[in-house]
Amino acid sequence: MEFTGFPVAALDFYDDLEVDNTKSFWDKHKNVYEESVKAPMTALCEALGKEFGEAKIFRPYRDVRFAKDKTPYKTHQGAFVRVADATGWYVEVSPRGVRTGGGYYHAEAPRLAALREAIAHDTYGAELARIVKELERKGFTIGGDVLKTTPRGYDKDHPRIALLRHKSIIAGRLIGFEPVIHTLRLLDVVRKDWRATRPLVEWAQRHGAS
């Protein structure tokens, strides 16, 4: 299948699923999910695969074993290209439209220590600061899990203390409901966003060795 954008039916499907997140709704509308959500997401990822690598398209079912929220289905469809542990590119369609992202979303203690050591380094940390500043200039939001306190072993007055507080760093951009999401041109938009976040992804890949 050639990617031609996400149809309006994909967003309508998730709008309705947020209201009626039940097996009966899913069974009745599963064909809409397959044709309007999963198929175009698969086509989009295949089109991007030659440059960025194979994507994992996440299953639509929630793991509710230990969750207070027992609703069975995710109200978004995401796909992720992994280049290192919890590091790579992301794209998602949901009731809020389409969003893209890149970076690292998690780091176990040894890897987090290595990343913080790189952030504190005069050369490597300054490189990351420039990458983040450039992404913000391009309209990306820098998010992730951030400590409210100063990480142990670092001075609260460190020039990059804001970055050192990050346990994860993700550069994301909400495309939302822009008309482009329903067209083939979305492929170019996602490709451009992933290329823009490549320096962040590759920085994390290089410096995240534990």
C-alpha cells in the first residue's frame, strides 16, 4: 500500500473510542482501525524505513494487569524506530492529530549516569545544548522526565543543570489537524522532523553506553 495520508476516519475513530472504549465498540469498528489507522501507519513507516530503519508499530491493546484504568484499548496509534535502548524516532496519530518526536524516553541507572556525564562534559554537553537550542528554534518542544531537584553529584549552579535534571529528553512536534496529515505530503513532513531530530538521537546513541 502506498501512503496517501491518514483519512479523517482515523481521527473520528479515536474520537469515538475515547467515548466508548469497549470491546463491543472495537469489534464493530475494527475494520475502520485496520483500514484507516493501521494500514496507513504501516505504509508511512515502510516509506520511511529505507532512511531510518524498520519501525515497530505498537499493538492497540493496553496492558491493564497492574493499571487502575481498565479500558482495554489505546486511544492512539504509535510507531517507533529504535536505534539504541529506548532511543529513536516516534510518530503517532490520535484524536489530537499527528505528532512526531525523537530522542531517548528512558534510561536505566548506568546509562543515565553515562548520559549525565556527557551532559556535564565541556565539549559533549555544549554540543547537546546547541542541538536542543536549534530544535527549539525549529518549533520542537523539549520534554521528558525531569527531576525537580538537583541530581546527586552535580552542582545546582552547573551551566547545564536544566539538561542534567532530565532523565529522558524528547524533542516533539505536534502537527495536529493541519490539512497535510490527510495527504501524501505528510510523509515529507515526518521525514523532515525526523531528520531535524537526528542530531539528538545520534548524540544519545553515542553517549548512552553504560
